[in-house]
Amino acid sequence: MSTSDLTTRPPRPPLALRLAASWLTNALVLAIVALLLAGVHVHSTGALFAAAAVFGVLNTILKPFLRFVTFPLAILTLGIAWFFISMLMLVITRGIVPGFHIRGFWTLVAATLIVWLVNMALDHTPGPWQITSRRLRRRRM
């Protein structure tokens, strides 16, 4: 076996498949949040899937930029600033998607914690959601 055989990675799934897996994973996470918290209301399946799409786009585009900009603050606060960025992603999603509501600050805090815990569990559990690039990298390590 040559060294090139050891470093060859299997091909990445197509972008459409990765996006669909990410979208469905976000829908699952937001559905769990809505089931667990009385202050989170999703009026329809369409609203859930719309919220998952918006949440996914925000986490893919806006969140990395905000994390970069707030890096010095994150160091000073030992990472707590990034928790508030995660909360902001839910606030923006709530503001954009009709039919997706989070009532109250503490419900928002709990929702953010649940999203974090469920994503952490999914990151460490083998399954079809592992085909997104970040989770695929973690699984290979």
C-alpha cells in the first residue's frame, strides 16, 4: 500500500445532497426545540422547513463572519460571546419566518442550548446527517 492510498479521501457527496441533509438536520433540531419548549411555536410543517432553511443559511453565511468579527470579544468572555451569536441566529430566523415563534428571553436561551446539545449529539452519532462537510470531517478524525 502506498502513501497516496492512505491520503486518498472518498469523494464528497454532491452539493445538493449535502444541502438537503443540512436542511433536514436543521428541521429535526428545530422540531425537537419546538417539542421540548412550550414557548416555541411552529404553525405548520412548511414554517418548520422554512425556518430550517433560513437557520441553515444564516449559520452558513452570517455566523462565521460574526464569529470572526467578535473573536477578540470571545477571548475576553471565554466564548460566551459566541453563545449570543447563536442566539442571534434564532432571533433572525424568528423575525424572517412567519409561523416560527420563540416567546421570551429565557425560552430563547433554552432553545439555543437545545440546538447546541442536539447538534453536538448528531456530530458524534453515525447517521445520514454525517454527509455534511463539517460532520464528515469530524467523523473521519
